[in-house]
Amino acid sequence: MAEQKKILRALAGETQKSPPIWMMRQAGRYLPEYRATRAQAGDFLSLCYNSELAAEVTLQPIRRYGFDAAILFADILLLPQALGADLWFVTGEGPRLSTITQQRQFDALKSIDDIHETLSPVYETVKILSRELPKETTLIGFAGAPWTVATYMIAGRGTPDQGPAHALKDENRALFEQLIDLLTASTIEYLSSQINAGAEVVKIFDSWAGSLKGEDFDRYALEPAKRITRAINERHPGVPVIGFPREAGDKYIGFAKATGVDCVAVDNSVSADWVAKHVQPDGCVQGNLKSSHMVTGGQALIDETRQIVEALNKGPHIFNLGHGITPDADPENVQLMIDTVRSFDT
Ligand code: CP3
């Protein structure tokens, strides 16, 4: 029964002695079994579009650690690709895309109805997972938030300060807003299809929300998250939404109320005590151990993990990292973190 799942109980507002736990990028290069399957697939994008192998790497960390949630193996940049952008990954550097800085480039993108042709293998991955996951494990689907995805589409790559996206916003706001609107509407369709295929929760990754200041944050981080959440609530009542406006700082306060998300994921630039005081009163929170502890381990990992659980276990909490686990992490440190979190049950 769904209510037995620890993640869904936390998202429904239940306080638990030990929080449910999963980890951003839990399927990834720190695991030897991931590297082997990725080699079998050929490259990262081939792995994303190979439903059997994408399901396999999603399951690997569940088998190894018994996390309370599995996150669909895919990428936030598959949606721009489905909209017609070229996408490739440069080894050791990251993603590259054809850019959108002019109206004619935007006009050449596909229509929303056409995205499913490219994305259907992702829905197939979700279907396989909902058959194969243990009954206590929650399946999380996801998409990038419109602003974060737009930063990659405008610059054609990751950028330290999202400069090109800010420049387009300031120089051609009409075009910038058309892109945000297209991404908002297509993200709704993408997440809705993941839910129809079996995703039980969806998460919106706004990794670059921190560079939106003042009114821009409200217009391009809050408003799209609110539109997406409202549409998911209408079409799929009871399916929780997690928002992750990374590095939002003070803007984490009130984010759940303003957008309607069921849970706010927080990065480690804010302390767990601060989150308990300012964010958790509005509902479930997720986070926020520093990922570097997965590299360094030891007593510091144990102390910091305990401190986060103790700060947040008076309200609904899902334990996670503040950002994704890195390739140089030691798999044994992940086990140490899990054992430390679960020791609160006894
Ligand atoms: O969390 C998971 O395990 C699920 C799968 C997942 C991936 N990317 C797999 C991936 C998720 C949820 C994402 C989200 C994602 N992708 C975000 C938002 C979250 C965040 O990290 O801030 C962003 C910004 C991207 C775009 C992206 N994908 C970048 C910038 C990179 C290159 C950087 C890197 O880590 O190599 C990727 C590649 C990527 N996405 C990998 C994985 C496992 C590494 C690819 C490989 O195997 O070489």
C-alpha cells in the first residue's frame, strides 16, 4: 500500500524518527556497476534512451543500498533535445547544445505535441521500473525547471554565472519569455507522461535558481514552478511535487506556499537549523548533507549527518545531499551515511 512507503508518508507531512533517504545522482559514476553498464550502452545519451539499461542503472543503487526512492535515470537536457535542439556531451567537460538566441532559432523548435516521439524511451524506462522496483521503494520522475533548462539552451552549455541567459532576458525579454513559456508547457506534458507511465512523485530541478534576483526570481523561478505544480495537481491529484530552487537562500522561505509544491529540497548553503525554523513550518523539506562528505567520510560525515537528522526530525523530512554525489565519492561512505540516518530508528 502506498501509505507504507516512507517517502510518501514524509511528503504527506508525517514526522518520522528516521527520515526516508535517497541521494541526488545516486545512479552514477562513483559506482563500478554504473560505469560497466554505461560502457555497455556506449555513451551517456545512449544509456538515457536505452530503456532496459536505464532501468538497470536506476535499480543498481536500490539493490546495493536499499534507498527509499529510486530516481528515474535520464537528464534534464533530454527535453530540449526533444524540442529539436542538438545535444551532445563532451567527455570531461559536460553538455553542449545548439543555441537559442534569435527568434528564428526559437521558431524552428518543434511543437509540444512532438516531444513524445523522442521521449517515449524514457516513459518505457518508467514502466519497467514500476514493475521491477521493490514495493517499499518510491519512483521519482523529474524535469529541469524552465529557467535552468533555458540557461543551457541559450548558452549552448553550462555557465558559471548564467550570463548569456541573463543577457537575453535583459536584451530580448519577449523571446526569453516565449522560451520560458514553451518550456513550462512542455515540462507539464513531459512530467504528466512520466506519471502516466508510473512515476509516483515528480521533482523539478532548478539548479540555477540562485542567480535569479528580486522580481526575476518571482517571474522565472516561482511562477513556472507554480504553473507546473498546479497542472500536475489538476491532472494527477495526490501525486506530490518536490521543488529544488538551488541556492535560493532567503527565497526558500515561502517557496512551498507560493508554488504549491509538497516539499522544498534545499542545498547545503543553508544550515539544517535555519531550514527547520524557516522552511519546514510550511511542510516537508529535503536535504542537505554536503556531497563532499561522500568523498571524505569518517567522523565528520557521521557528525554532520546526525546533526541534520536531529535538526529536522521534528517535522516532515527526506534525507538527501545538498547537491549530486560526485564521481570521486567512495561507495562505502554512502553506506556509512545510510547507517547513521537509520540508527535513529533504534
Ligand atoms: O539523480 C540521478 O541519479 C538521476 C539522473 C539525473 C542525471 N542528471 C544523470 C546524469 C538527474 C536527475 C540529472 C539532472 C541534471 N542534469 C541537472 C539538475 C541537477 C543538478 O545536478 O544540478 C543538470 C543541471 C543536468 C545537466 C547535466 N547532465 C550536466 C551539467 C552534466 C555534466 C556534468 C556531469 O556530472 O558529468 C550531465 C551529465 C549527467 N547526468 C551524468 C549523469 C549520471 C554524468 C554522465 C556520465 O555518465 O558521464
